[in-house]
Amino acid sequence: MGSEESDMTLIDGTTTTGDAAPSTFTAHDPRDGSAIADHALEDAATVSRRVVDARGAAAWWAGQGFDGRKRVLLAWKGAIARGAQELAGVISAETGKPAGDALLEVMLTLGHLDWAAKHAKEVLGVRKVKAGLINYNQHATLRYEPYGVVGVIGPWNYPFYTPMGSISYALSAGNAIVFKPSELTPGTARWIEARWNEVCPKPVFQVATGDRATGAALVASGVDKVAFTGSTASAKKVMAACAETLTPLVAECGGKDALIVAADADLDAAADFVVFGAMGNAGQTCVGVERVYVQRQVRDALVAKVVERAQRLRTAGEATSYGPMTLGSQSDVVAAHVADALARGGTAVLGGPESVRGRTVEPVVLCDVPEDADAVRLETFGPTVVINTVDSLEEAVAKANATEYGLGAAVFTASPHTGERLAAQLKAGVVTINSVLGFAAIPALPFGGVKGSGFGRIHGADGLREFTTPKSVARQTRKAALNLLTMERTDKDMHMVARMIPLLHGKGK
């Protein structure tokens, strides 16, 4: 997230001269710009040493087995839980989000860590596989083996919840971790690393702080898999780097999530969730609500309810609803999207260009924005929402599916059948019916996107398997009736094969 300007390097809001490579960078509180702490700007050599240490620790960690890993992971969870208020304070200071939101992030994350630790054995333990009638003499088993060392590159908007979606499940599966957090939120990563070191003497979990160069060094360091969360554009660059060494990648990218409101929906509930999904965390949520498609007959009523609720939100004072833009330049993106929407004929029913005041962005509700506008096509990542009218639910689905993204979507309807039908038609990795973000607190549900929103899954059983490689084992227990696996097959054996094929497969059922 750094950028270069002439001979100056901008890292996390800190400018250093280009005469010598900086060895540290400073994290700042986006609410007032005050310095929080300095952190090491780790170079490729340092990252490489961390990976080497992790590789040695990975063998030890895998050797602990499911039960041994579970004990350590639950002890880590306990250490984090006992310091939850302190961790929430660190998250709040680095991101600018209200302390209550940060504490909620801690609670949700610990639920996932708990589930992964307790279910890894059930999901990944060796299992017997039916070999089939022809292979009666084979004993078949399937096991899941950890990759070894997983490099995790995390985002700044949810600096604990999001990367831990990979870290918790990869650790539970038996991998060691080298975690490169965003340069905006290194303190959060260091805090959880300190709690790890309290419960485990081995460098199974390490943090490498730094900028984009540090992340690039991690990808090129020889890790066995990369888990990346970030923009689609950045994911393409990471994927290209992984391709050079055939390093597998799981990528959770951006979204432009749509919410469909049917004419029979509970409009009060829909409005509550639209405002929560669009404005919560200042709109800096990859699965937040950015587009709403509402049936014409209830359009005016829904807009009025959304505006009424959004007007009550506060961006300052003791009762702050959400904080500033964690990444200052994101305000420019929000301003550009709002301006483009209005220039193309959209209407601001709440807020407008004047809502963007530096890092602080007041709620913006836009209506009747053309589908080719940036505010509809591209990820805004700010406290704005577009509400467009449709004449049918089929039209709503078509428009919801029309972007390059496919992370999340939501449907509001009184009909369970309609909700399930639309959920099946929406091209998204996760769909919620009559809520938004409901999946986030369900550890057993896998999470990830399709299309430009990425691939692979974290969370749930699929998230555990994501960080393992399946190994199939077939053990012959006795001699086969037909000796086919030999270069000396007899005519009698092949005659029997010819007779068995139509008997076994000729009916087509």
C-alpha cells in the first residue's frame, strides 16, 4: 500500500528521504494522524530467514498431531481472549474503527479459531475409502497432509478477523505460518504473535512487518502456499509471482456485493441491514453492501427508510457510528465514484460530494445510477450505497451478476422459496437471505469468491482442506482373482474383462 513520489518513499503515512533505505516505518492513528509505534521494515533476507525457521518448526508442529496442536491453539485462544480489550484497543487505534466494532471483530475471530482447532481431526483424519467390487483386494485410505509453510498476506480493514481466517485453519491443519500484515496495521499482528510466543516455544507462527516489497519477498521465499487477501488487481500480481514457482494460492479479493429487495420483503429489516452492510466500518468491508436492487412498487418506501437510518449515523463524538478511512487515499476513490454517478444522471438522496472531508466520509445514498457508472461496476470501499429500481426479480439477479465480482450477495423476501431460488441464481461465493454478513459468525461455512473475487476457500471443513494436500493410499491385501496388473495377462483374463464390461456398465444406470 505504499507509493513512490520522486525521491521520497511514502510508507503508511510516514515520509522518509530516499538517500538510504529505511529500516523502520511508523504506524499512525487515522483518526488524528498521531504516531503509534515504529516497526521493522523487513527485507528479503530477513523474510527468508523467517521461512527457514518456520520450515524447521513446521516438522515439529506437524508431529504434534491433531490433539497436540489443539491444546496449543486453545491455549493461544485463551491468551488472546484474556487480553481481548487490549487487542481491541490496538485494532481501533490502527484502523480508526470504534472500540466496540474492534471488540466484535475479536469475538468473531476467536469463534473461528476455536472451531478450527476442535474440528481439524474430524475433517482431516485418515479415512477409509470404498475400493469397489472389482478392487475387493485393495484397502484404500485418504489422508490430508499439511503443505509445510504457508505465507499469509493480510489486509488492513479487518486486521485480525480476515488473516486469521487463513492462519487459524492452516495452523490447525499442521502448517507453520509467516504472516505479513498490512503496513497500516502491524501492531495487531505483533500483538497476536506475542500471545503465541507465550504458549508455544517454537516459531510456528511468525510475523514479518513491512511494505509491498516485504510481501513480494514472502511470495518469492519458497513458502509452500500463499493465502492472500486484497484487491483483485493486487491478487493478479501475486498470482503471477506464484506462477513462477508453481506455488499454490488462495485469493480472497474485492467485491461489489448486491442486495435484492423483493416487493414482499420486511422493509424495516432490509433498511437496517442495508445501512449496516453499507456503512459499517466506514464501508470498508469486502462483503459489505454496495448495490441495492429493489422492486419498483416498494422502491420509495425502502429509500425513505434507508435515508432515515443513515441520517442518524455519526462520524465524530462519543457515539461514533464508524471511523475515518483507514487508508487516506480511499477517500479519493469514494469522491470520484460519487462524482461519476452524479455526472451520469444519478441522484444523491443523502449526502454527495460534500460528504467527503479528508479521511472522514459522511453517509452517501445514491439512486438511479446507470449500470455502467463506476459506483455500480467498481468496488468503492466507502460508506456509500447505490439503490436502483428493477421491475422484476429476474432483472435484479441479472444486474447483480453483471459485474466482474462474485464475493457475496443478499436477498430480502418473505418467501423462503423465492429466497432459495434467487440464492441459487446469484453468482457469488456466499449468499445471505434476510440478513447480511450472517455467515461471518458461522465457522463451519466456507468463505470465498468466484470470478474476480478470487478462488479457494477459508473457514469450515473446506478451509481446513485448503491448507492440506490429499494423499491417496491403496494397499493390496490379497491376490486378485483377475491378474490384470501385469505384463503377462492371459487371454482368459482378457476374455473375462470383455464379459464384465457390459455387465457392470452396459445398463447406463
